Amino acid sequence: MNKKIDLSYNDKNESLDGSLFRYAIIVSDWNREITDRLLKGAYNSLIEHGAKQEHILVKHVPGSYELPQLAQIIAKKQLYDVIICLGCVIQGETRHFEFISNAVANGCMQVSLQNSIPVVFGVLTTDNYEQAIERSGGSHGNKGVEAALTAISMARAKENL
């Protein structure tokens, strides 16, 4: 049975207090209909969990490929506890999808490791547009919400060391 699951489900009894942290959200403008939905999910989820609006920076980049570049610049400033990268790369007819997806994933991880700051990978890598819709507020939840919850968890984990 192929049951669709809302992957953004969060047990409301589990208290994720995000009020103590500062967040940078970097969002790709490529596939903007999708990434706007991811941004809305992430931003609203942070607010819902106590983050203050003035502690959330939102910056846009042209495409997903540029996410790690701006993440590196922000990380070096050491003003934020966690960086959330949001984007959407959809499979096309060429291998471009593979190159972009791998570069972005590896770039985000490098920024995180080099700067000792969590960089959350909230980039959809889907086979088609319909899958992107399903994962940005459709029947599979919203990857932006998941990224925000991960950001709070990682900021808390880092603080508790």
C-alpha cells in the first residue's frame, strides 16, 4: 500500500522552543512558486515555535547553486545560530540536475563543517514538478517546516554541548 505521509508532522506535545536563537534563511528564487511555499512554511514554523521576527534573516539568491555561497558569507559573520537553505531542483532531460543537487548538498555540508554552524539542507530534489508541489505544502508536508524544526533542534543541540 502506497500511503502518503505528511512528513512535516510535529507532535505538538513535544516542546521545541526556538526563542533563544537567531536564524538565517536563504531561499532560491529558481522555481519560485515552490520555494515561496518552503519559505512560508519555514518562517511560520519558526515563529510558531517562539522565534522572534527580528531574529530571522531572510535572503534570496538566484538559484539553488548559490545557496552554499551565501551561507558561507553569513556563517563567517557569526551572527546566527543556524542557517536554513531552501531551494528546489527538478529533474530535467540532462545531467544538470545531478551536478546541481550534488554541488548544493556538498556545499552546504562544507559550510557547516568549516564554520561549526548547523546548515540545514531544505532543498527539494524531485523527479518532477508535481512531486515538488507535494513536498512544499501538499500531501507529503512541507520541507520548509521540516527544515525549521531541524534548525531549532540543531541550535538546541549545539547550545547543550
